[in-house]
Amino acid sequence: MNKTKLAEIIRKMSDEERQELADEIGKPPKSARWKPECGDNYWCTDNAGWIRNNTWYGDIVDHHRYARGEVFRTEEEFLVNDKRIKAIQKIKDYIADRMIGREPMDWSDNEQRKCYVHYSHSSKKLQLYNNTRYQELEHCFYGHEDIIGQAIVDLEDEYKLMLEIGE
């Protein structure tokens, strides 16, 4: 839309409509992530592990669930994300269990191979990636080559779910 057209639309607005528009423009941008307001219903897992529809009161429990990324607008949205959260935890546990008694990842040692999984969209395969110097962000679980190589085989579905790869 060009400026002239926009100016024409604004001129045709009532004073009340112009004020409402100005108020909206002055608000800080909303987060892409939905956050309930007092009285809104949301879906989560409760403290006992049950899936439930809960009412947002803005208390410490609500804020704790939100901070952990466990508050969803619909049951369907919750169920998709719950599967992903469980897949991520399964991968973390798998690698942590197999790292017991093994040399830990030492980021000051540039000779030590630190392996993790990535997905190649061109070959459509999970692949082992070796990294010695750069620690990646978010859901990148490091381990020795044999552990990560076996994780690719044993946890292919979980990795695809974690990476949100639909096939």
C-alpha cells in the first residue's frame, strides 16, 4: 500500500478510529509466542504428568509453566509440542546415560572430537557432524562419535520430531 492511499484511508476515519489506531501503533510488538491473559484457558501437563486444560491466573505456577515453554492455546498444539518435548528429553537421556564413565566434552581441547546430529535436507538423512571448536545453541547434544552414531540409528524418529522434519 502506498503512502497516498494510506493517508486517504486515515483521513476518512473518525477521530475515535484515528485514536484507536494511534494507540495500537504505540503498543510494543507482541511476542510471537502466545501468552494467556487472566481468565484464559490453556493446555499443559500438570505436576502429576496429566494433560489438562487449565485457567491462567498469572500465579507462580502459570509463569513457571510458561517459562518452560509448556503453555499452549489448544489441545492439538499441546499434543504436537508434548511429543517434541518428550523426544528431546529421550535424546538427552540416551546420550547422558552413554557418556557416564567416558571422557567429558572439553571445549578447551581443540583436538577432541565433539559430535552431534544434523539433518541434511539435500540427502534427506540424519548425519553425524564433528565439531571441535564451536558449541551450537538449542538442542544440540554432544557426545563421542560412537554414541552419537548409534543415537542416529536408535532415535531417528525422535531426532526428526525434535528438528520438526516431517516425512
